[in-house]
Amino acid sequence: MTKQRDQISGSCATDISAREEDSSHAIKQLTEQEYKYGFVTEIEEDSFAPGLDESVVVRLSEKKREPQWLLDFRIKAFRRWLTMEEPRWAFLRYPTIDYQAASYYSAPKKKKTLQSLDEVDPELIETYNKLGISLEEQKRLQGVAVDAVFDSVSVATTFREELARQGILFCSFSDAVQTYPDLVKKYLGSVVPYSDNFFATLNSAVFSDGSFAYIPKGVRCPMELSTYFRINAANTGQFERTLLIADEGGYVSYLEGCTAPMRDENQLHAAVVELVALDSAHIKYSTVQNWYPGNKKGIGGIYNLVTKRGKAMKNAKISWTQVETGSAITWKYPSCLLVGDNSVGEFYSVAMTNNFQQADTGTKMIHIGKNTSSTIVSKGISAGRSQNSYRGLVSIQQKATGARNYSQCDSLLLGDQCGAHTFPYIEVRNTSSVVEHEASTSKINEEQLFYCQQRGISIENAISLIVNGFCKEVLRELPMEFAVEAQNLLGLQLEGTVG
Amino acid sequence: MDSQAHYLQQFANAAHARSAEPSWLRARREAALADFQRLGFPSQKLEDWRYTNVREISETPFVLTTPKTVGSLSSASREALQDPSFDRGPRIVFVNGIFSAELSALDSSPKGLRVESLCAAPQRDTERLIEENLGQHLADNLSSFAALNTALFQDGVFVHLARGLVLEHPIQILHLLDTTLSDGESACFSRNLYLLEPDSHATIVETVLNFGDTRFLCNAITEIVVSRGASLKHVVLQRGNATSLHVSATQVRQDAASRFESISILLGGKLARSDLRSLLNAERAECKMRGLYAACQHQLVDQHTFVSHEKPLCTSEGYYKGILADRAHGVFNGRVIVQPHAQKTSSLQSNKNLLLSDGAEIDSKPELIIHADDVKCAHGSTTGSLSEDSLFYLRSRGLSEDEAKNLLTRAFAAEITALLPSEHLRHRTDAWLTEYFAEHFLSDGNSNKKPIGVTS
Amino acid sequence: MLNIHHLVVKAGDAIILKGIDLHIKPGEVHAIMGPNGSGKSTLANTLSGRAGYEIVSGSVSFQGQDLLSLAPEIRAREGFFLGFQYPVEIPGVGNMYFLRAALNAIRKHRGEPEIDALDFLTLAKEKMKLLELDETLTKRSVNEGFSGGEKKRNEIFQMALLQPKFALLDEIDSGLDIDALRIVANGVNSLRGPERSFLLITHYQRLLDYIVPDYVHVLFHGKIAKSGGKELALELEEKGYGWIEEIAKKSGDA
């Protein structure tokens, strides 16, 4: 690499075009890293035949031995969904999804009910090991409890007992329905109603599994909780449902990771995440999204169509941090309903798209309570032929007096074939609120590149450094374990421990 | 009768007025009418109309205005005509959308300048120019209002500047919309075409004034071509009232190294929607759009801007400020597109809003859509109320709260009004604003009713 | 160490350097002075490999290598250091992280082992004392929010860490008050040695009171109009550049 570049520079000395070729070559090197998680696990799965009608919803519910109220919820949602149209307002172009082509249930076959982690299929343990997620507690980093979701079901939840000693409930969604039906019944659909939007409504009808956590009053969860989602089976849609409740004064930091094998078909992922932060509670939700993005020609990849929303009551705080690098299509707007007075919402996002990826992502901050405040920091990086859009709503309602919002959306373009778009919606209805939004779009700064090079740093590393610096405000919001993964994903080196 | 059927009828009623028109124009009108029949009025499901409901327009059976004698003008309208800024340079006046030769002063036009009624022009030597340009610069998605306008326009202004002509005085265009002259709820459709040949320069000042308290719809479409090296300063001063409905759109096409500068003051109206679009069609074109929109009571002002960078090395700048009081609703949408290969584009947009009452609403949506990488684009939007610190400072210097508010609000506006090309226009606008917002600051009876001098 | 042979350089459509010859031996300190627009910065940019300059003719050898054929980072790794006139800010990139990455890139190039974070910090702190730099600097991003003087001191601090063989300092004195100038000059002087050479580009004689050069060259209209010892700088200060113009005209006539 170095040699080749030297020749380029040598042939026309310091000519401008050579330099541009140089940096574009380096950008190519950086952005063409292979997807590392594309393997398929050979495991026997128990799957529904493709197709979707009301009987599928009923069978799904039966399979999970769900109570009647939950079946009713699903049916209500399914009937509603039939009347809805797939939204097309996002800056995304993809063929109409054939909802009949996917299977709505797929789970690794298990012989009997699991008594302990030792009984989890070794193939699955191995799969998660390959992904860098150890399900064996003694090997885990201290301080992270994992719920592993494989295709449609949760296969293991670690540290469950230890957490239970403090009254923290952490288990798969299906378990929660059986074990804590009152909590689930009370909060399911309380933030994202069954009729909310096309994809959320579909999820409400056919969700398979997901994670559930409840933090009791005044408890600070001693470890990070995390869910690791893996799509494995072909032609399967994944519809998980996550419900997190932090009771008054509770605190939890929650992490979510996801990967999928490389397949030529597009796969659908339509999840719903609901967060409930009761008075003075604080939920920090971090995502590193690395679903298979499709190949360099834009074939395959996950359609990631996700509804995430949190409701913050009095003095509560909800922080969303996301690093979005995967998926062929991303349609995702983690949002905050700032219902309680003095509640706080935060959204920190890095979205990087490459090749033919398309992302339309952002947030909604709905200010309802008095003196509510929100912060939005969004960093978009587009490369290849990708399209990367920020779309965000800041709504200050009339009664939300004294509200504050600050939004900053910056886009960086690496290459002249890609697009970076910014669509902020700002709605203000009272005089005592202050809303500020700033956005900028530019290509990587040549002056900065040259400065790095003059200090001996190669152009590839210089780009990494600068992109990393560009994202720093977001990356520093991530818990340590995730920050490392995020830095690797971005092909970057995170600032070291020095300084 | 639904709105489509109603306008079909209006079209039929005006058949005799069109009988003298050339066949190409009649064909365009018919095609446009068919478009309107197909589209209907825009619904809020359309992103461009998301915050603006036009039901009041679509549900009112407006009747096209008819020519009136000048003698019947209201005293307020007459007063407006006394404005000294109309004394110099060519002046063209329309009453309820219809050209008034009597009130216009076009004799003094310098050589190479044509300022005339668009509908009078096609029969003469300019017909070819009009045929080549009329309706040819409109973007497809300018909504059904453009289609309706093409079908129904009654008259408008045709401006043509010959190559290299540099105008000393602004061209004054005055629209008097006076419902005391009309019978019931009426509508006018005006159509304007400004063509600037290479290296010419002009300032065009359009003043649009509403009088009377009957519902009145004014729909105006303006197409502007600024050729290579030419420059146009386009000033729009529009003062609506509680019964005025305005939907206007201006489409500019800019050639290489041309300059277009728009300064607009949009003051009130039951509904005032303004679309300003520029297509930067060749290298090194420059576009500056700046304006103020303000509304109180239950009024709505909606300012949309759109700049499309089609070629490299162009620059654009947008700066809009809004003042909203009572239960008024303001909408700002500023869109910038940088097309693929439009490298070295520079674009800056800023939107600032001042809310004076808790029931007022602003919906601001600056957008950047960028398909080229070597660009410097940015936008910002801020919304808030008057700074408490500034208010306190002024009060500590002896001003009453209302005086302080008045002063600060006008200072907020002054950043835009200061851009107006003459002292007289600045004063006129400032007086409008003072009058318009008078109730908000000077209503407590003990305040000094005299306007406070603002620096400009 | 550095030999420039009849270097002709174009920027845009204009020829800026019209045949520069300069020979710098190990351990020597040269200064180039000249009025605005004489080509001083073009020379610095060309030697360091910045984009936008076209070599029309001539050559530059650096320690026997063809300098102009090397990528900017290879020049740096070979020991060529440019102290920037306007150091750029790089938000989000930690100053210390950046420097360690640079130092390790250079060490790797020389076949030396990478330095670990702890050793680096010790080394950095030692050099910071030399430049009287505040320790908070280690926590900040590269040049971000630095004052003009801090930026210049940071450049010399970087030079002290990277230990180049040759340093080209482009108007390192501009924007510095007298105290900052003294600190910067001390930093430079402490790095002088028999193996290391310097080329100072400056507008003012003042710098040369603190860093005493072995040779002074006056650049005028893209050519070296006059060369001499350190006393030439004083002469310039006294007589101004008009005097050089006369000389340039004469040499042009001849």
C-alpha cells in the first residue's frame, strides 16, 4: 500500500489530483472491511412455514402458551395492521417487502426446558463465543448480564439470580409473560401503542421474544444489562420486543448488540423497544447495530425497521446512544416522550453507511412536561454509494414551558457518490422555551489530513483519527465494553488511555 | 360543488377573455386545468403542505375578479398610491389583479427595458419570448396552485431587460387588493415573467397590499430568468389582513455567474404562503434569500425556500426571521439540494424565530440534501422569546416593559429590514411592523404611543 | 542534509518560485527572510509535500533521497519536520494520542519498537516542561481552542518529541508576544546539535535575536536575492526590503 502510494506521489509530485486519489484510495481501504459476523450456525430449527395470516398469530401465541389478554393484544394489532400502509416518507428506496415470504417463527430445537446454562446447546454457546459474547458467566467480564436472543427466541440469560437478589428482574420477554404477567400487562404498549405505526403494529402482532427488565424503586442496577440479537435462519423475520421499566429512582444501563449471517436475500427485522422511566429514574440505552449490511453490490442485508421509544416521568432521564453501522436499510428513530416535569431526553448517534446502505435515522423529542430538556447529537458518515439521512423532530408543546433543546447534526462525506441529508422538524408552541438546531455537511478536511501526514501518520490512519474525532462526542457516551466494539466497527482507533 | 368543479366553471366563465389569446397559450391553459382537475388542492399529507391547511381556500367558492374603475378605489388604497417610492422609475399598478393603465407610469422606461402587462404583450413582438418562457421554468412539484394559476391567470407583469442594461431606479410593482371594490368573496390570479438578459441589472420592488374585510384570494406565480452575468435584486413587501389569503410562488433560474437576491417582508394574512425557489443552473451563480415573516391573531405565514445547486462553484445563502404573536402560526421550510457533481458548493441557511405569546406556534424545517462531497453546507434554526437579560437591561435604563419589548422586537426585525434598498422602504416597513404589533406592546394605555426610534 | 537545486514551482497558474538554490549541512541553522508574497510559504509547502503545488523543474535531495518523490508522511518519518504557520485544529482527537500515533509511526519506520503509553507520557511531560506547556494540554484535542501562542509552542513541543533531523519552521514567531517568543526560541535552541539542521522562515529580524542563524537568505520575487551571515538580518531591519529590491534589479540586469 505505502509503496504504491509513494509511486503515485512520485509521479506527479504534489499534484492535487494525486492527493485526492490518495485519500479516496485510503477511504476505500477503510470502508471496504469485510463483515466479520457473516457465518451461519448449523443448528436444527423449529420454524413456521412462510406466510402471515391471523392463524399464524394464533399459533405463535399458542406455541408460547400465552394468556388470553396477550393473544387479544396480538389479534387487535394484526387486524389493525391489515388496514395500514407501509410508510414511504423516509429517504429510502427499497422494493416492496413481501410479508408472505418470511417465516414468523424460528427457534433452535431444544429437548426440554433448560435448567441451567450448561444445558444450552453447545453450538449456540460456540456461536456466541465467535461473536465475542460469552454466555458462561465465569468467563464474562464482570458487570454485564446478557440475554441472548437467537432468531425468534431468547436462548440464555446470564446473572439472573444475582440480579434477583436486588429485586431486579431480567429475563426473556416470554419468561416475563409467564412469570411477571402483571408488569408486562401494565406496561406493554404503554409507550408504543399497538396502533403506533406500520412496523410497530406488525411487531405487536407477531413479536416472538426479546428482553424484559424491571428495576425496583431506588435500585441502581449494579451491572450493565445487555441483549445480544442474532438472526441465523434464512427467510426469517425477526420481531423482538423489549420492555424496560425503571421504577422511581431506579437506574439501569442497557446495551444492545446485533449481527446476522451474510445471505443474499434481504431479511426483515422489525423490533419494538419500550422504556418506562418512572419518577426520578434514569435509563441509559446503548445500541451497537451491526446487522449484515449486504455485499458491496448492495445484494442482501437486513431491513432494520425499528420503533424505539421511552417515556420519562417527573425528573426522569432517558439517554439513547446508538452506533449504526450495519443493515441494508435502517429506519429508526429512538424517541423520548418527556411527560414529567423536569424530565430529560438525550440522543447520541453515529450512523455510518457504505456501499449501497441506506439509513434514515434520528429521534423525536416530545416535550410535554414543564422545564424538560433534550439534547441531540448526531454524526453521519457516508461512504461508497450510500445514502445517510438524519431525520428528527423536536416538539415543544404549549404547556411545556421552560423547555430547552439543543441539536447538533453533522455529516461527513467520504467520496462523491454518496449522499448526506438532514431533515430536522422543529415545532415550538410557547414563549419560554429555547430551541437551537445546528447542522453542517462537509467532506473530510484536507488541512487536517495534511497535518497528520506531516507528523508521519499514514493517510489511512489519519482518516481514522479524524473520523474518530468527529464521532467522539457520541462514542464517549457508550459504556466501555461497547466503546471498544464501536471503535472496531467504525474501523477506527479510539483515543487511548493516555490523556 | 367541489373545488375542482367550481374552478372548471370559473374557467368556462372566463372563456370570452381568452378568445383573443394565441393558440399555444390556450393549449397550455387547458392542459394546466386538466392537471388541476387531477391534483385538486394540496392536502397536509403532502410533505410541502404538512403544516398548512388550505381548506379555507378549497372550500370557498371564490369568483374571479373583474376590472374596476379607479374612481371606486377605497381611500386607504388611494393613500397607498401616494407613497413617494412610486415617484421614480417605472411603476406598474394592478387593482385586484387587473392592470390599471391609469395608475401606472410606464412612459419613463429607459431604452432596452420593457415593463408591461403580460396579457397585453403577447399580441406584440414579445410574444415569442413569452411563449418560450411562460410556465417553462416551473418545477413539476410546485403544487396544484401553479396549475390553477396557469389555467386562470388574468394578468401580471412582463419585465424584460436587454443585454447589459443597468437600471438606475427600481421597477415598482404595486398590487392593490381591495375588497371594497369586489362583489363578495373573490380571487385573482396573477402571472409574472421577468427576463434579464446577460449582464443586465435591476431592482424590482413588489408591494402587495390588502384592504377591506371580505375574504380575498390572491394567487401569484412568478418566473424569473437571470442570464449569465446578470443580477436581480427582488424585493417583496406584502401586507395581508385578517381576511386575505395569499399563495404565491416564485421560480428563479440562474445562469453562470448570475446573482439573485431576494428580500421579502411577509406581514400577516389569514393565510400567506410563499414559495421561493432558485435553480442554480450554471457555475458560479450566487443566490441570497433573506426575509422576515410575522403574524399575530389567528393568522398563518408560511415561507418555503428551495435552492437547487445543479452545477459546481455556486453559493447560496438563506436567512429568515419570524415573529409570531397571539395564536398565529409560522412555518419555515428551507431546503437546499446539492446535486451530484455540483462540487465546491457553499450553502448557509439560518432561521430565527421569536415567539411573543404562548399560543403562537412555529414549525421550522431547514433541510439539506447533499449528493456531492466537496461541499460546505450548514444550517441553523433557533426559536425563543425575547431575552430576559436584554429586557431587564432596558428596563433598568428606564424603559417600560412594553417599550423594551417593542424595541427589542423591532431590533430583531431590523436585521432584515435594514437590507431593504432605500431609506424610505425601511421606514415604511418599520411603520407597518409598529402598527401591526401595536396591540402587543402599547395596549396598556399608559405607554408612550410614539414609536421608538430603531437604528437601521 | 538538504540540497535544493534550481527549484521552480507553480501554484495555480502562476510561477511562484523561480529557481531556488539552497544547501544546508548538518548542524546548520539557516533563515529565510522576505516580504509578503515573496514565496516563503510556497517553499515550505513544497518541501513538506502539501497538495496544490506543481514542480516545474529542479530537485530537492534530503539525506541523499529525492525528497519530492516521497509522500508527506514518508518525509516526516525520514526526519523532515514542518512547524506550521497556522496549525489546524482537529476536534475530538486527543493531543497525546495523536502524538503517540505519530511517534510510533516514525519509530516503526526506523525499525524501532513502539513506545507504550506510560513511557510516552513520561517522555511527553519532560518535553512539556521545556516549552512551559500546561498539563491540561494533554487532555485537549489537537490544537483545539489553543491560543495562538499555545499552538506555536505545541508545534515546538511536537518537534521536541519527534526528534526530526531537519526542521522547517514557517513563521513560528508570528503572533507571539515576547515571553512566548523566548519560550519557543529556548525550545528550538535546546534542540540544536551537530546532527540537526533548521530552516527558519520569518518576516522579522526579531526571531533571529533569539535563535541566531548561521546563514540568512533573502527571498524576493521567488528568488534568493541575497545571502549572508546573521548580520544580513540586521541590515535588512535597518534598510528595509526596498534595499533588496535594488539588489534584485541589479542582479536581474546582470
